[in-house]
Amino acid sequence: MSPEKNSNAVVRQFASRSTRSRLSIPRRRGRVSIIAVVAFYLSTAVAGGAFLSDKLLSRVKEEYGRGAERSLVRWQKFVLKHEDKSEERKLELVNRYFNVIPYASDSKQWGVKDYWSTPVELLVHDRGDCEDYAIAKYFTLRKLGVPAEKLRVLYVHVTDGSSQSRIGNGLNANLSHMVLGYYETPTSTPLILDNLTRHIQPASERTDLKPIFSLDSDELMLSMIRERGADIKYRDGSEQWYAFMLRI
């Protein structure tokens, strides 16, 4: 297959999965209970104003130390500072911000095969794997005002053999991987935000990624809640949705 035909096939694969209205998300085994639930609610506004409560910051400082607290404060300042940037610039800044966090597999970090961290858990522990980066980027871009319909978490398989050298350094041993996709329009080729590279590229240039399925915000939240042993469903933009994503 020629490079051009191969690129077109990749675009069609990503596009076909981006338009699925609903996915069947399996319940996960080996769930880990949450350390604590942050008992506070946020404004339903996606962007604008401080979003981390003093109660949360004080608790993090007490349980995880001043460094963890500072990490959350820096994140909040980062969001407030860049609210007025263009969407293109927001993508670049957010991708770069989270890609510097050190990689750690779920088995090493949490003692289980698979665990999807909230953005606060990622920042407090300063460790994470591919889905943690993708989720944190998703949430941060939502807080920066990027519409939910432009963002999808993409589950992919890395097909490039040269990526073997990245196992344990940003990539799981089975080459399964998660990235964030940004769709300027519903039919556009997504831009890929990936912890394996600081460069944001269109899917047509990421021929090393084979898309398996994608998650919109509601599907993402449902999967994370089920992982923690519950069956409730929070809608994107609700107070409960934001409170859940800002829990430890």
C-alpha cells in the first residue's frame, strides 16, 4: 500500500470511530477504592475562575505534602493564565504541560493491572501512564473552554516496531495505548495529543497508531466510575462531573 493510501485508511479508521454514538464499555476487574472523596461542588461553568477548593488543597498538603499542593496550584494558575488563548495554542500548551510528568505503569503505581487516574491523582502522585495523560489533557482543555464535542479519548494499538524501545518509558508492554483526539469539526481529521511525542500531529501522519475505539466525555466518565465500583452516571458539565474529576 502506498503511503498516501495508507494515510487515507488511517483517517477513515479514526473518523469511523469518532462518530460512534455509544460504545459497550466492559466492567473492569481489580478495582481500587478511592483514597478519599472531595466533598465540594464547582460552578457548572466550564471555564473561568479558580476551580480547586481550599479544602482540597489543604487536604492534599496534609496527606501528600507541600510539593503535591504546589503541583495543583501550578495547574490551576496554568488554566487561568491561558483561558484567552486560541484553541490551537491551548492544545500545544496542554500537551506540553502533561507530557513532562514521569511515566509509571498502573501495576507499579497502583498495584493493579489497570487504573484510570483523575487529573488530581495524576498531579498529586506525579506519575501516570497513557490514559492518565489523555484524561488530564481532556479535562484541562474542557476547563479552558474547548467544547466536549471536539475531544475524544482514543484507544489505539502502536504498530511501529521501533516503539519497542519506549516500553516502560511512556508505553505499555502490550503496545496498547491511549491518546487524546481533537476534532476541529465533526468530519475533520483529528489532531493527536500523545505522551510519546511533544509534537501534535494529524491522524493521517500517525500511521504507527491503529485505532480500536474512542470515548466521548460521558463514556469516559462511565468507565471511570464503574472502575471504582459504582454505576451512577454524571453528565459532562454538571457539578458532579467536575467534582468527580477533581477527587483523590
